[in-house]
Amino acid sequence: MSFLSPGRLVLLLVVVGLLAAYVIVQRQRKPYALRFTNVELLATVAPRRASWRRHLAAAASLLALTLLVVAFARPVRVVQVPRETATVMLAVDVSRSMQSDDVEPTRLRAAQRSVEAFVDTLPRRFQLGLVLFSGSVEVAVPPTHDRALVRNAVGAIELQPSTAIGEAIFSSLKAIKSVRVPGGKPPPARIVLLSDGSTNAGRPNTDAVDAATRAGVAVSTIAFGTDEGTVVIDGAAEPVPVNRDALREIADGTGGHYSEAVTEAGLRETYEDIGTRLATRDAHRQITMWFVGAAILFAFVAAAGSLLWTSRLP
């Protein structure tokens, strides 16, 4: 819970002051009571009651005041609401390391099937684009509502040498910038980047992170594969471990979400989780009336207790 006008909470000091004054007054009542030397007369004019009863009205009144001050500060809570629209760019690594079979049947085939499942679950109101990258980058599908274009492009992937993650982010940002919304500001955007390697071509990741940050576009990254992955190049097996640290730095640097997957099922779950995150946004809802209602309840308790045990209103 947070407050839209937190400065108003300073009024709680007044409530604390009233509580302190009440405690002081109650402590002074004992010396005054000793002036009644006739104990029987004291019992007649001030019959003994349970000690908590005479404090109930005061406690309820102070609680009511506290709740009213909190309400005056305009409390809010964060709730998840459906996102009206968004642009999502999928960036998929198509470098030769994706032919490794450490993920069955291969990294590439598992990624293709997982992306196709993600395409089907993403809300239709979102525009979706696809960037394929290796040593070079191709915007295979600009942002569109036509999911068939994305599915067809994913199914026709050809592997190429090298990996240019930074360039993939730059191309995704350019595609996002091309989205036109008549009479309104561009919708929020997100890049979802899947890779199994390290940047060894094009501009460095740090430059891409800076560009994404300036554009206000978060990059969620998925590190896909295991450290035992190998590919055969010129008849020799070469290791292709996943550079998790580089992908985590991209996500952290842009405010995105970092994930890891080592199986096709795990990758599908990761995409599903990202889809859920993209489909909703945080919204602030004022809960002032909750505190006002509670304050009224305690005010009634204070009034009822005071009338019942002192025959007067507090």
C-alpha cells in the first residue's frame, strides 16, 4: 500500500498527542480519587466497573481518528488489470549453435514449437513482430495483428554463423518505432529475446541496452540450452555453452525479466509466463473508502460504549 498524499500523514502526530494527553489524565485521576475519605460514599457515587470499559470509548475514538487521517492521505494499492494494447517483438537466435541437440530434438526445433505456442496465446489485441538474428539481423515480420505471418516465418528459419544480440535489439527497437497509432501515442512495447550464445558480431550489448533504456522498452531475455551443448563444424565438435550472465545483464539493464530454460517444456512455460506478464499491467486503485468505513465503525463503537457506561457521548 502507498499514498498519493503521504504528507498528510503528519496529522497522525496529533492523534499521538491526544493519546499521550489521555494517558496523563488517567494517571492523575488516582490522586483526585483519594480525596474521598468515605470509601462507602465513593462506591456510591463512583461504582466500580471493569477497567477496560472506561477506556473503550477513548480507544475507539482514537482509532477512528487514525483511520480518518490515513484516508485523508489517499491510500492506494496495486492491482493487475488487462493491458489494452501493446507491441511485442520476438527476437530469436538463429545462429548455428541452435542446431545443438542437448535439447531434444534440437535447440532450434524446440524454440520453433515454443514460439508457435506463444504466438497462439498472446492476446489478439497486441501487435506482434519477429526478428531473426545470427551474424546479421532480419526483421522477418514487422509488428502486425496477423499471427499467421509470424508462424510461417518461424517455420522457415535457416541457421547462419555468428551471433549479434545487440543488433537484434536495435532492429527490434526500430520496428517498434515504426508502429503508428492514429491520433494517439504509441502503445507500450516489449522485446522478448531468446538466445543460447554470446555476442560476437555487430554492436555490443551495452550499446543496445542504453538504446532500449532511452526508448523506455524493456527487454526480457531467455537463456536457452545447457552447458553441455555441442555442434559439429568442419567435422569437429565445438562446445556451445549458454552465456547466461550476458542475457541477465540485458534484462536487468532494461527493466525486463530474465529466464532460463533447458527443455522444450521449460521454454514453453517461460513463454507462457512472459505472455501473462505482458497481458496485464499494474494499476493503482484508491482504497480511501475502506478506511473511511472502518473509521465510521469505530466511531459508532465509541459512541455506543460511552452512552452505555457513562450516559454521554464522548
